[in-house]
Amino acid sequence: MTPTPEQIQAAMAAHPRAFRDTNAVRARKIALWVGFFGLFAWCLYDFNFAPERIWIGLGRLGRVMSFMFPPHLWETWTEWLEIFTALGETIAMAFMGTLLGAVVAFPLSFLGAKNINRIFWLRQGTRRVYDVIRAFETLILALIFIRAFGLGPLAGILAIAVSEIGTFSKLFSEALENTSKKPVEGVVASGGSRLQSIRYAIMPQVLPVHLSVLLYNFESNVRSGTILGIVGAGGIGFILSDRISSYFWDQAWTIIFLIIGMVYLIDYLSAQIRTRVIGKWEGAR
């Protein structure tokens, strides 16, 4: 049945926001858009995004890029060994930092999950600890630990580990909260205790998620490890920083190529592990 014009007018009068925004809503939308474009224009002005400056910068970038080609190829095994050792150091630093962070974060995640920890003040206090830890950028932590423990991979490992404690704790606790209640009810109905319900009903649901998070963060920490090396935490970033500061642009470009290859290889291997392990896990369920 097609409504008559009178019915349409009556519906528009009764429910005006279903057909058009009110004047107040339109004014708020206009104010938001004006504020957005005003902030964008102010940022362009304050940060000096001048066309002349961009053009000059692109010219300088082109000259720097020209110094990088052709990439340098070292002639002795000793020189190559130094580079490969630094790459391995970066991977090891990311691995140890990720592992230590996960080991500490795993038990903390249970304190922050509302379906596990029913004590409100303890749960909220634990979550605020997550937030405090995550507020510190890995680079800042590396600078602090370099001052405390000196230059080298140890500072990078500790920086990654502390940063990952906050990240893993939050993600692990959210995975615990998002589990289905039906397996838990089944275990409890069978006479299982609370600990048994966690072990046999909750953990099989969250472990594939935990593994996926671990692999992704390990990939991310390999890239972070490169940056940490630039500030003195060891690894390939330290050598890259040295070559750039010495204006050996061709060697720097070769190192960048090797870093890209390393990240790609780790990404590929992580995807294979994720597919095989998590796929088998879900198939077993």
C-alpha cells in the first residue's frame, strides 16, 4: 500500500529526524567539519608545509638516493659476517623480548579478565597497570635501559619485554573475556572445578588467539629492534646508523635491502606457522 502525501507529511512531522537532520544536528556537523579542516590547515601552516620547502626537500632526497646506487657489495667474508651477525642479533633481541613479555603477561592477563577475576578493585587496578606500561614507547624504554645497563642488546631486550608486558596483558585478557560460556557451563555441569573450567573450557579457545598475537608482535618487534639499534641497543640498526652518519650511503642501502628481506622472511615463516598450528588446533576442536 502506497502512503498518501498526507500520511507522509504526518510521519515527517511526528518523526522529523527519520527524514532530515534537525537544525541543531546540522549545526554540529558543520562545526565539526569546520573544526577538522581548520585543524588540518593550521597543521600545514605551523609545520611549514610550504610548496617551496617540499620541492627543495625532494631535490635533496633525490641526491641522497643517487648516492645509494648501486648498492655496496662487501668483498670479504669477514665484512659479510659482521652484517649477518647484527641481523641475527636483531632477531634474537626481538625473540627474547617477545618471549619474556609473554611469560610475564600470561598470568597477569587472568587478573584483568572480568570472567576470571571477579574482584572489581583488583581487576581495575591491574588494567590500569596495563595502561601505565603501554604509555611508555619502546624507544623511550630503550634509552632508559641503555643508561642503566649500558649499550648492547640487553637494553633492547628489556625495552621490548617491558613494552610487550602491557600489550600482551591487555590482548590476552580481552581474549579471555571474549570466550564462549557454553564450554565452561559444560565442564561445571560435569562436576569440574573452576580451575578445570579454565583449563579445559577457556584455554582451548584462547590459545590460538594468543599464538597469533605472539607471532604478529614478534614480526613487529623485529622492526622495532632495528630502530632500537640506532639508539645504541645493538643489532643491525646500530650498524645502519653508523653507515648513515659516516655517509656510506651505498652500504646503508644494502643494509636496508637486507632488513627488508629479513622482515619478509619472518613474515612468511610466521604465516606458515600460524596456518599450520592454528589450523590443526581449530580442526582438533
